[in-house]
Amino acid sequence: MASLSLKNVCKVYPNGFVAVKDFNLEIADQEFIIFVGPSGCGKSTTLRMIAGLEEISSGELWIGDKLVNDVEPKDRDIAMVFQNYALYPHMTVYDNMAFGLKLRKVPKADIDKAVHEAAKILDIEHLLDRKPKALSGGQRQRVAMGRAIVRSPKVFLMDEPLSNLDAKLRVQMRVEISKLHQRLQTTIIYVTHDQTEAMTLGTRIVVLKDGIIQQVDTPQNLYNTPNNIFVAGFIGSPQMNLVDAEVVGNGSSVTLKLSDTVSIALPADKSKPIIDGGYVGKTVVAGIRPEDIKDDEEFITKHSATTFEATVKVYELLGAEVNLHYDIADTTCTAKVNPRTTARPGDVVKFAMDISRLHVFDKETEQIIT
Ligand code: ATP
């Protein structure tokens, strides 16, 4: 069993800096867990504590049913793949992959079998005699993966393994890593600051900010029901529109006043938590994703209760869709619309939004209200 459990794990560096605070997470066997967040949020520190490369200041780390806080890295049954591959330049691909097993005094025939099996999975059998300098970036990345695979560890840790690759290769390797996970059926913990990588690879994603977990959920739930403004803004591209809004009460429902010209009347079910929370007369933050605002007739007819007008500032054609940028009060907003749109910069355009997809956040605590 390669389940992991982190209980109140903290990391305080010797200079007193708290890099990870009260990290609690249960990881089931064979999960593909992603740690994602902006630079410096504590992703690598957490991964390195799991690997045993960084001491845990307080809290407990369990792998299976064993408390491993004080277990040496080599005895944790974990393999780590780093962003810089860390291949030995003077050794062939074969020797790079075999190195860890040789150190463990694994019999030669078993090493040979493991290396060839891993090379086959990764499609690098034809490269086994080459030195790393004679490989492309993607091939080196595969060798680094191969070196981890040959050990058949219980858990793979990957720290931004694709960050040195160009955009096209990243997409290819992303698919490869997904396949690898299905094939190896091991637990993977993967660090990235790239939200596309996080969304496409993870069975669950841990969003971190300033060393504190913001939300742990499936990619779909993170996207559809973010807990707070940070998660709402971090997951999704272009990012969710987030606009300050004044709450005006009208009996059992409320209207959100986003600007002098844009007001949205909320249905009773969306209004209730706002009224119950005592937000009438206060400012909240309204959040809606670009794809939930459109300018085509069909959409406007369907969502006729939530239309508004705005002047288009920027038109971006992305092939299958068009992003229209416009301002609501002082905030630049985006609508992801059908490429057949006739809207161009300078046009006053009628938009509608799908109110069922609207999120409302507390401006002070930044937590979700509804
Ligand atoms: P990135 O995406 O940039 O790699 P990260 O989320 O992986 O960032 P960490 O490397 O875990 O971030 O670092 C978390 C915080 O801890 C950062 O603010 C970093 O400056 C700090 N930090 C890292 N190592 C040390 C150290 N040895 N001493 C003091 N502070 C450190």
C-alpha cells in the first residue's frame, strides 16, 4: 500500500521562516496528487519533506502504516524526478538508469531486466548506449523518469519535471506521464506552478498559498466550486472575472450593483446566503468565468434576465473562440464568445451571463458566500 498521510506538517527554516503551515492531507494508494501554487508557496518544501530531503519541523508523515519522519530518504521507498533531470553526464543512459540499483547491490541480471523493461515503457530502448549530451530535452526527461521507474518505488515524487521543455514537448510529455501513471499504478505526487498541467494530470489538486492549503479537490470541483478568491483566480485561463459589487436588498432577493450601468438581480436561492450572511448594503466580490458570459442571440435569449452592455476594448481571436475584453467600473473583464461574433473594439455590445455559474465572495475574508 502506498497511501500517505501528512498530519499537521510544518516547516520552519533555520532563519525562522515558516514555509509550510499545518499541512493535512490523506493521499490514497494510486492517486495522482498535484501540488500547485505560485512561486514560493511551499510546494517543493513539502515534496522534499516527503522525500526526506528536508527535515519536518513538526507534525507527522506516514507512508502506509509507518511513521517515517525519521526514516532515511533511501529507506522510504520513494523515487524523485527533478526538473533538472540530474543525469550523470559521463554515464550512458543504461548506466544512469542502472546506477541506483547497483548501489543497492541488486543482482546484475535483475538490473538488466528492470532497465530494459523501463526503457521499453518509455520508448528509449534505442538510446541506452548514448550519453546524456547526445539526447534531446524530452529524451533526457524520459531517462530521468526511467531511473525512477527501475526502482519500482511505492511513490513517485516529481518536482516540475517538464519545466525545462519547450511548449510542444511539454504537452507530449504530459500525455506520457498520464499514461505512465495508468500503466504503473503507483502513487504520484507532482509539483507544478502550471495550472494546465495541474488540471490535466491530477486526480486531486492541492492549491497552496503562503505555505497554507487553500483547497484540495478534483480538477472539476476546483474549477466549478472554488472555496475562495485565490483559488477562483488561480485555476482557469483566462482567469475568472472578479468584480466588486454593492449588495442592494429587495425583500427576499438582492441585486448586485457592479457599476453605475451594470446590475444583476439574483434569484432567491442565490440571494438567501447573501441576506443571511448580513451582506445587504455591503460590498462583495462577484466572480464569473469568461465562458459564462456571451454575446450571441441564443445565449442572450436564454439568459435574458442578466443582460448588460459594455464597450469592447480588445478583440482576441484564438481560433475556436474569441476573447472580448471590456471594463466594468475599473475592472477589465473577459467574455469567451463564439468566433462568429461581429463585436469589435469600440462597439457597445450586449452581453448576458449565466447566473447559475456566478460566485459571490466575502471581500474581507475572500471566502465563498454562494
Ligand atoms: P517555486 O515554484 O518557486 O519553486 P515553491 O512553492 O516550490 O516555489 P519552496 O521552494 O517550497 O517554494 O519555498 C517556500 C518558501 O520557503 C519560499 O519563500 C522560499 O524562499 C523559502 N525557503 C526555501 N528554502 C529555504 C531555506 N533553506 N531557508 C529559508 N527559506 C527558505
